[in-house]
Amino acid sequence: MSRARPYLSFELQEPAGSHSPTSPIPPHETVTNRPWYHYLPLLFTVGLILSPHPSILIVLVRYHLQILESPLYFGLNLIITYTLTFLALVSLLVCVVRDPGPVDYKPGEEDSSLGDENAMSLTEALMGPGPTDDYSEPGKWCNKCWAPKPERTHHCSTCGRCVLKLDHHCMWLTKCLGHRTYPSFVHFLISVTLLATYIASLAIKSLIFAFTHYESIDETTPLHELFLAAEGLIFAMVVGSFVAYHLYLVTTNQTTLEHISPYLLLRYLPALPPSPSGQQLSNPPQEDELTYYQRRLVRRAHGRIRLYDIGWRQNWAQVFGIDGLGKAARWKVILYRLLCGGSSKGDGRTYPRNPRAEDMLANLATDLVMETKDL
Ligand SMILES: [Zn+2]
Ligand SMILES: [Zn+2]
């Protein structure tokens, strides 16, 4: 086992924006000087959420107040619609504003500077032992940030930094979704789906009324109802399918990245046994040195091996856990989760592994080596 590479903090002053590939970049640093048009997808997302509201108000006033003369239903529908809109916007704001997962994150603390807490001075590095984790292992050191890369951490090339338990970089939110923002992202998807479904059902109901009582309704209201029904149904189906996908990921404890990248498994393989053909793969094997049949083996194994699946209850607890000391504290957490989704449990650096996965990985390692025999 090679010696751990210490993280050194040299007090060298560099002009801003002059990072060379070899210069240390703080892992919590985000690309902040983006051009204005980079945020257009985010504005578009907010616009899509707000766009149906003029039509909703028109339909509610004409249908519930003027035709049905029911202020109670008018108020009730107004409260439900704006509560769901508020919840969607709150979790969207959390996703955009909160750091998705700084590598130096400690639960209960706001974003801290790696330079203050985790970095070793040059003297400390030379005199004392290095960090306890062996960051020289594959996948445990980011060559782009030149910093430790804990388990399930990945480097986002768009943001130019590493993110703890990176799920994916969302182009619509122009932000990474990671350990600290994933619950808010799921909350946002669920809120938008509920809002879209509610609006669609409201619009379809009033549209049916318009067709059956066309003498009591004006010409423009059915157009608003038609627009709301179409937009609501499209959003409910599109965003709803994402909700279903992410509920599956939470239940099986996978990130989007882990689910769509079968070759990430290679990093977790145990040391490969000697090959009977004499053609030895790297340890761990690299994707580009695998044959077609070996790649097929990895892809098939990826469908069965869930590295972090420790049972659906505990998987859900990692993302939406409501631990708290006492009843009052637990209710506080529940309300916080209902408001914006909250943050994932734990430090985001270590995760319990599925005990059955080790045997399956050992079998995959053997199968990969045996496959070289037939070359
Ligand atoms: Zn990185
Ligand atoms: Zn990103």
C-alpha cells in the first residue's frame, strides 16, 4: 500500500484566475464568473412555474366566484395552488443557493474553508503522519482539484470542482446536485408534479363545465382552461417520470451518475487474480482496456450490484431521515423536510456498503480475468 499523499497548504499568492493544472485549487471553489446567459435555463425554469398563474387566477375567478358563486372553493383552490407553488420555489431556491457538497463539509456547520480546517501546513506534513485515508487509491484523489476525493464524490467539469455524492449537474438549475441539495431537488420535483396535476385536474373539470354549460361562460375562459389542462398534463407526465426515477434511486441508494455509469464499478473491484492467459489487466481495470465481452460482463453485473443498498428503510433514512432528540425536535425536522426537503444525513464522505456486494464484485473480478483466457 503506498503512502497517503498529504494535502499541503502552501502560502503562495497567485493572481486570481491563474490556476495551472498543477496549482492547488480549493475543492470548495465554484466557478462564479459565469456569463449572464449561463443562467437563462434557470430563468426559463422559474418562468415555466410562474407562467400558468394569470390563467389560473382568471379561471378561479370566473369559474368559482362568478359562475358557481362559491368563495369557499375559490379560497381553497387558491390556497392549495399557491402553497404548492411556494414549496416548489423554496426547494428550487435551496438547490440554487446551497452548496451541493463541499469536500470539507461537516454536518451542522455552514460552509467552512478547507484552508482553515483540513489543510496541513508544510511543516506539519513533513513532521507528522499524513491523513488517515489513503488518498493515493484510485478514485480517492482528484487530479483536477488536487485534493482528497471521498467515497461517492465526483468532479463536475461544468462547475470545475468536486461535489460530495454528486448526483448530476442539472442544466435547468445550472447547478450540481449533491449530498446537501439532493433532498431539496426531489422535493422540488414532487412539488412541481403535484402542482401540475392539481392545475390539470382543476382545468379539465372547469373545461367539462364550459362544454356542458356554454351559454353561461364567456369565450376566453375555455382557452385559458385548455392551456392549463395541456401544460398541467405535459408537466405532470414529464416531471412525474423524473419523480418516479428518483424515488427508485433513493429506494435502491444510487445516484444518477452511479446508475448510468456501469464502469464506475471497476473502481470498487478487489485485486484481480493472475490471468491464465498471462495478459494482465490494470488494478483496477480501466474501461478502455476491456474487450467487448468484458464490457458486457461489467454492464450485466452493474444491473445486479448495488454497492450502497442497505435496505429501503435505511436508504430512505440517509436522504430523508427525521432523526431528532425528542418529539419537538423530530417535528421540527419533519416541518423542515416538508418545507424544502432539507439535507441528506451524515457527513457525505463515508457510506455503509451492501455486504453482499463484496462477493459479487469478487465474482466479477474473476469473470473478467477468465474472459482474458479466450483471447
Ligand atoms: Zn475535483
Ligand atoms: Zn456542476
